[in-house]
Amino acid sequence: MANKYREFDNYLKEYPSLEGYYGQYGGAHLPPQLEAAFKEINIAYNTIARSAKFINELRRIRKEFQGRPTPVYHCQRLSNKLGLTQIYVKREDLNHTGAHKLNHCMGEGLLATYMGKKKIIAETGAGQHGVALATAAAFFGLECDIYMGEVDIAKQAPNVTRMKMLGARVIPVRHGLKTLKEAVDAAFEAYLNEYDTAIYCIGSAVGPHPFPQMVRDFQMVVGIEAREQFLEMTGNLPDQVCACVGGGSNSIGMFLPFVADPVEIYGVEPLGRGSAIGDHAASITYGSKGTMHGFESYMLQDEQGQPQPVYSIASGLDYPAVGPEHALLHDLGRVNYVAVDDEAAMEAYFMLCRYEGIIPAIESAHALAYAVQVAREGNPGSILVNLSGRGDKDVDYIVEHYGYGEKFNL
């Protein structure tokens, strides 16, 4: 069985190509006025990524400021409740600011200072990327503009408050569906006018090259730690690894350190209310190849190639495309992509609260819901879930719409 994975031994050396492609996906499809700016970012990143000074400074920040490494935790009570499968979680909710997002935001902030930029610009959906980037801006002494859809501002009020307290300017986006896709549009438009003095820090493993590579590289600390920790805890690798997939930053960071191992890998997309157009954001499950926001990948689009409306109860997952590396891993058959709906995610959310004393982000609850499904099948084994963030940001919304989980008969 192990021989099946040998072809991935040199995977990280092969992808992306120099032009930023992961097979047929990725690239940098940019307006002419931004080509020089992204070339500058690419050269700067590839220079400092090989600099001992940069690497050591990032390691210091991760240890002393972020509180890394985050632990792997065995959910023993939840596992016993469900059956024989043992569920473990990588506790990215314990990373400073409460999610995995700070892993790449601190790297991007360090890159911005190296390049002499004065401002960082970004979009956010659930607000965790916005909070993380506002934190990085405060740490490095940079200005910070965060674009956020009005729908998400209403759902994620605690994170909006945190961003403002950290000194960021939160700019409401009032067009279209007023969610993550529109926030990306607005942030790109702002960057067009400020690229000489600012850098656009994309919030996931999406966008034009080199951002999918940069975010992947910064987020791989999650999977590297988790692999080492799981081996130390159990003496074995997990049978399965899973993580939620929207744009795909937490999942790509979790998956790649396991890609050459005899481990099944699952990416969990948001099925939302169902399979109808506008009721989900499962880009790989229901999408097709297209181009948006400067890159090619699987996208939810109409016959004219325009993005379809998307929905997820998790603000951080309602994006109509997926990172190009996920598209490649799907086509290669190395990662299995599945989808779970809102109700399954919310049941898993409350189960983790009640049985383990951990309040997860709704985004992370999608991955946990897949683990719950696996455990209910009754087979022995182990599954390692990336718990990508904590749920403080979601509690008001959840109580309003789901109460305290009474309907799930926990």
C-alpha cells in the first residue's frame, strides 16, 4: 500500500512551476498595471524564503508571540461516545488570535517590512484573517485596511471589534451578496490604487501566484507539527487526516506534510443547505475549471464563466472557488473531497462543546462533522482533524439560530 504514495516523495519540488501552476491550475492572471507589483512580491518572497535571517525571525515570532507549537489532543470522551474510531484534533484554536490564519499573516507582515511597504490590505469573511492581519500590522507597525462584506460584519461582530481595537480600518462592502467574494473584489480594487506603498495579503491559498505558494508554505507548520506530535503520542501515523476547505489555507497546510505517507486525506467542503445553486459553496464537488481573482481552479460559475452565488453557515467558507493546489490534488486522486451540510456541522460543533469542553469555529466543525460520520461507521482506526479555529466569533449567531443545541439530542 505504501508504494501508492511514493510518487509524491518529490511533490513539493515539482509544484508549483516557476509560472505558479499546479498542473493546469493557478498562474497569475493580472491586469497589466499589477504585473510588476506581483513580480516584485514573487522575487522578494523567493529571496527571503531562503534567508536564514528571515527563517529564524519567523521561528522566533511563532514561538514567542504566537505560542507555537499548538498541541494535538485526543478527544477520548467524544471517541468513546461515537464508537471505535479515535478522534484527535490539532488545536489551531490555541494559536494566538484563535485560528491558523496568523501563521501566514505574520509571514506576510514580515515580507511587507522587508519590501519597505507601509500598509497591508486584505479581505476577510469570518474575520479571523482580518484579526490576524490586524495583529500582524500592529506587531510590525504597519497601516491596515480590511474589506469585509456587510453580511459577514453582522454575523462576526466580535471579530470586527477586535480588528478595530488592534488599529485596523474595517471597510464595509455593500455590493452583490455582501460576503467574502465581494470583499476580495473590493480589496483587489483598492490594491490597484496603492500597490507602490502597500501589499495585498490574501487570506487563503488562492489568488495570483505567488500567494497560493506563500500561504501554503507558511501554513505547513500546522501539518509538520501535527505529524511529529501524532507519531510521538501513538507511535503511528493516523489512518485519516481531514480539514475543512473553503479557499483552502488551513487544509493545504495540514495535508502536504502527509502527502507522501500511507494516510488517507479528506478535504471537507460546505454543502450548506443542499446541492441547489446558491445553497452551498462546495467548489470541487459541484464546480468546473474557471478563472477568477487572478488564478485558475475549480469554481462555481455559470455558463458565461461568472461566479455563482454561494452560501455557507461558516463565513470563512462561502467562497465560490478553491485554491489551485487543491484542484491538482483532487485530479491526482491524492486528496478525497467530500461535503457536509450546515446541520451536520452544527451537530459536531455542539458535540465538541459538550464532550470535550472545546468551542470550535463553525468552519472547523465541518471537518469534525466528517470525523463524526467516520466514527459512527463503527470501524477501529484513528482520524486527525485540523481544528482550524475557536468559536468565540460565532457564539452570538449560533445561540440566535440554534439555541444551545437542544435539537441535536446530545
